[in-house]
Amino acid sequence: MTQFTETIKAAAVHSAAPFLDLDASVELAIDYIQQAGREGAHIIAFPETYLPGYPYWIWSHTSKRSAAFYAELFQNSVDLNGPASQALADAARKAGLWVVMGMNEREGGTLYNTQAYYSPQGTLAARHRKLQPTNAERTVWGRGDGRDVFTIDTGKARLGGLICFEHSMDLNRYALSALSQQIHVAAWPAISATHADPNASKFDHFSFTLSAAHAISAQTFVILTQGRISQEIIDRLDVQNPEDVPTLGGGQSGFLAPDGTWLTEPHRDEEAIIYADLDMGMIPFAKFFADGAGHYARPDVFSFGVNQTPQVPFTPQGPLEVNTHVHTAPSGRPPMQQPPHQNANDEIGSILSPPAALGSDTDSP
């Protein structure tokens, strides 16, 4: 439950992980998590697909040249029941904070652009898959579904997030507002430094403007976390057209108040972990002016719903004569519990209040 007299310390990572190397990426992420824990942060947020890197080749390479990169990414993506995910959960528990991790998630034969939420109790509390990969991203990732629309109670605030151009999906953003979001994680890649993307020169404008619009419309704090381009990424991509070669650095990360203004100047280019104190007392002031999902809403004029039926390719129509396999996680651990999602009959206002076992009633330090 939010106390509007409370100040919450948040951390944002502006970094590029070791490119397409999951083990090394997780190791670096854990270093950041530990550092944020020592600094007393309640939440740490990572950029889009931090693990093990954004597929920048989709903007500069032919399909023939991209195939080998995709195969490498597939091998180094995160199984949410696997050891990399468990290591992140353990790190969140030891640091005593919430971790919002951008990752390439692998389920079956498909990759997803995912934000995974790890609780201070060391559990995978929720998973948001990008609802619609953008443009060329559809050559890499599958789509999320309505189960990926939620906010989660951290014990101090209601937390949720979106990935990159999901921020242009107005109903997606409004759903988070209707779910009483108070802290929003806006995760983006370092497209401003990748000159083969036709929007590269405008990308920092997009990331700020769309994130600020959500802050104002939802009366929420925004943690804007964006990646950067490392020399390793430049070397590995080996872009042939000189005009399209990425530049070192890029991206902007920072914290937006519920009025859409920067709490401090955004951080750019250099690798860093940055911090801000989020004064929750700013939210009631913003709500006084216009509560977009409350007194400033007009449900008698506008309404919409969220279809939270799982969108899966195979739905049994009768009893199946198959063996039941119990999957055992590495090191003899039981499988990590998959994040909860509300069933299709629940109303939007009840989205994702996870059971206690998954850390919804959290008394975080």
C-alpha cells in the first residue's frame, strides 16, 4: 500500500551488456543489482533486452547476414525456468530490492522481448512481453498477449512498464493508468547511436516525448532506462555501409516526475547506474489536477476491455493420451514458478495482484 508521504529510491542502468553472452551479461547485471542494494534502492530498472543485447543487426544487415546473429541470440536467451533467471532472483533477494530486467526470453522455439519482475523475496513475480514488436523486430520476436497488461504492488507503490514503441499504444498506456500505476519503467534501446535505423536521429525525442506523455497522462513517475552502444557491439556488427556504422555511446536515461519533467538532467553515452528519490507526495497533486482513470475519465462515453485469454497455437479439444513430464531445474532446484496472470474472466481493475507466495505483499527495505 502506497504511503504518499514516502520517498522511494530508484535506480536506472545505462549500459550495454557483453554482447550475445548470457553468462557474462548476467554477471554484470548482478553487479549492478548489488550496487543498487548497497545504495538503498527499492527498484532497479534495466534497458530493453539488456540480456544479452538488442538485435541491432535487424536495421543494417540482410537476412543472410542476420541468420548467424539470430542463432547466437537464440542460444543466449533467457529461459525463465533456467539458471540465469534463478541467478537474477537470488540477486534480487540478496540485495533486497525489486529488479525489472529487460531480456530476450526464449520459450520453445520463439524469442520474446520481455521485462521480467523479480521481487526482494527472490521470486519471479511477473513477466511482461512486448505486445507488438516494432517493424523489423518482428523478424526476431513473437508477440505478447493480454496477460502482459498489469501492474504489481511492490509494497510501496504500484509498478508496471512498457517497452520502446509500446508507448505509442494509447490503450496499453491507459490500461496501466486504470490499474493505478505509480512507478513506470520505460525501457528503450540505444537506437540514437545506430544510424541504419531511419528514426535514429529522432529516437531520443521519441523516448522522452512518449515517456513524458505517459507520466502526465497517468500521473506516474517514469524510470526511463535506455541502452548504449559499446565498442564490442560496433566491432561485432561490422556494418559495411560507412553511413550506417553505429557510434559509441548513445541513449538517454533518467527519471520523470508525474508532470513529465526531468527530476534531474538525463544521463547520456557513458556506462553508469543513476539514482533518484521519488517523492510519492507529488502524485496526489497531479491527481488533483486531472486523474485520467478517475475523476477525469468518462467511462459513460469511452470504454474498452483487455482480452486476457492466452493466445496459444494449440488448444486441446478433448482428453489427451500423453505422458506428463516434470521438468527439473539445474542444480536440483525446483522449477521457478512462472509469473501469475489473471484469468480471462477477471476484470481489468483486478489485474495481477499476485498470491503471497509470489511476493505481492512485500515489505521491502
